[in-house]
Amino acid sequence: MVQPAATGHVPVMAERTIDLLAPALAEGGTYVDCTLGLGGHAEAVLATCPRARLVGIDRDPDALAIARQRLAPFGDRVALYEAVYDEITEVLAEDGTPQVQAILADLGLSSMQIDRRERGFSYAADAPLDMRMSPGAGRTAADVLNTASAAELTRILRVYGEERFADRIARRVVLEREAEPYVTSARLVATIDAAIPAAARHAGGHPAKRTFQALRIEVNGELAALEGLLPAALDALAPGGRFAVLAYHSLEDRLVKRSFGAATTDTAPRGLPVVPPEHRARFVALTRGAERPSDAEAQVNPRAASARLRAVERREGQR
């Protein structure tokens, strides 16, 4: 049983993730945690696989500092890097480990980012509209809200938030910012509440949820980074290596499903009695579709409720 850390952080679907990754690390090797966060999954994998070492990647220096302290008991089995996960190829080159045995990407926000009010990710408390996973780097959510055109805001909310009232919210934001620029989350929540029909405010969760998700994805370039990570991570796996991804919304999961589907499909024309080795799929699926957390886990750890887990394994002898 994986226990929460002193911070209260409970890694999502940790036991199932270990079940999927541990066989690739039975003889040792390198495990890459692309989204180290507070180090919950990494700690569990290192404890379960005593011959494995960790390459931990995170763009958030605050998270890295906490993870470094948490993982200190594992000594020189741990190497941590401040980077975005689509930079995995460069990180592994710097580490001197071009091929690895296991990779995990636990997408979305870390517990720390959600819980620290000043980071501006939560719509539940009034806070600066920041939302940057790398503090101090790039545009904030306030910058996006105060400079993007109504058409661009509509696109962001519709594509990244799947918000059906994207146009109404965008036009309201542009109107409101003429009087005063957006600075904190409470005002944005009030704008969203005023923009959408009353009947829709109490359906499908908090009315600001999709807008905040869309702004976070835009600010951090999350989908573009994921599109870069998936092929790079697959290429970094040694034969027999395994790659698991935890996604939390349909946009992420759709990209993972498409990438894993292509990787596990033979390229030979249909109808051939025998698939030539050069046309065999490089990977096999380890999960049937996307696995979901149990009801018991979702009750104990509400942040696990939307998780979708997929994993693949690189075939022996396949490059």
C-alpha cells in the first residue's frame, strides 16, 4: 500500500502504475519520471525496485526542491533536472542515459500547484491570475486575458476547455477589461458566472472549471509539450521498456490514445498471412483502453477521479 507523504500528497493510481512499470526494472536500469511533482510515484517506484535509479524531470523549481528532500534517502540513485517533459531527449543526453527501462508521465497539475493559492491555478480562492508551472517564465493567465482578442480567447476556451459558452465568456472578458484589467481569479469567476446562462451554472461542476483549464493549458503550452513528449519517450525506451501515462482530461488522453494506437499497430498491408519483422508494431499495449481508478481510491483521493491510465511496452528486438 502506497502511503501519503507528510505533505498529505497521495500519488494517483500508484499501485497500478508500479504493477505496470516494475517488471521492466526487475534487473535494475533507469526509471524516468517526466512529471516528478512532489515525488510520490518516484518514491514508490524506487522503494519497490531497489536496483533502479531515477531521472526526475519537472519544470517547477519549487516542486523539485520538495522532491529532492523527499527522495534524499535514495542517495545517488536519484538525478533531478529542471526541464519541460518534452525535453526528455536532451535531459537523457545530459544524464548519459540515452535508453531507459521505464517512463511515467503524470500529466496536469501537481498537488502543490493546486494547493498554493499564490500560484493562481484554483478558482476556489481569490488569487493572482498567474497559472505558470515555471514561475517567472512566460505569460501569465492575466496577460492572456488582458491582451488576446475576443476571437483568440474564444478559440482558447473552446479548444482547450471544451467550453460551449466560449464566445459569450470571451466577449464578456473583453468588455470588462476595458474598465479594468484582470488581476485576480475572483473577478474572472464573477465574469464567467455572469456570462453563461443561469441554468448552466449548476450543471457539470463549477462554471469556471473549463475556463481555468483552458487558460492553464494555453499559458504552459501543455498540449504542444505532450505532442513532443510522446514520440521522444517511445524512442527513448530500450527493448522491454515500458511507458505509462496518466491523463486527466479528454484532450490529453486523446493524444496519448492516438500515439499509443499508432505505436502498437503493424504497418504491413492488410491480408498478409505473415507480417514481416520490419512491419511489426514496435510496441504492445499493456492496458485495454484507458484504465480508471477504483471507486475506493477516488473517494480517498478526489484528485484521482478523472485519471485515465494507459501503458505500452517496447517489443524485444524492435527498433
